[in-house]
Amino acid sequence: MKMDPRKLFAAALLLVLCGCQPEPDPRLQAARDFKSTVYGLIGQDESQTKKINSLRLGMSDTDVITAAGAPSRRESRVTDSGETRETWTYSGQLSTLATLTFESGRLVQVQTN
């Protein structure tokens, strides 16, 4: 009995299309997951950076917290002239985003990284 080559080809093609595909490489999926995570972290940092960039010198510490949220770290010291100087650090998911300096409760410097 002789098989028609077209029917043989169609049967082989059907086998390939119906599930003879290899399993996806788990390394490829891990790379996709990592990429998605990194882009998510970058997005969070960009959102916080926009808030920090909206700050203006002379704002009160309360206004800064309202606009940019609470800092990651606060350090306070009294200068030789008796003024209170505070340094606030805003840390992002991937790096330090900004350092703010306050004198007597007013924003006097914004240093972004």
C-alpha cells in the first residue's frame, strides 16, 4: 500500500502543531521576570524623582513632606551660629535619589543624584 506524500506531510505537520513543541527555557522566563521587576523599580524611582523635582527652595519641612513624602533618613545638628540644620535623604529602590538641606525648618538646598 502506497501513501500519498501530501497526506503524509499533512499528518506530520499536524503532529508538530498539536503539541510536539519544546518546553520554554526557564532561563528565558527568569530573564523576562527580572526585566519586569527592574522596570517596575525604575518606575517607582521616577515617580519619587518627579515629586522631589517639584520642590522649591524656601519651602517649610511640612510642605516638603506633603509634596514628596517622608524621607528615608533624617539627620539634625546645630550649627556654630545656633541654627538647626537638617539633612534629609530620599532613597529610591535602586539608589539615593536626593539629599535635602534645611536651615531653621526651611529648604535651602536640593542635591539630586
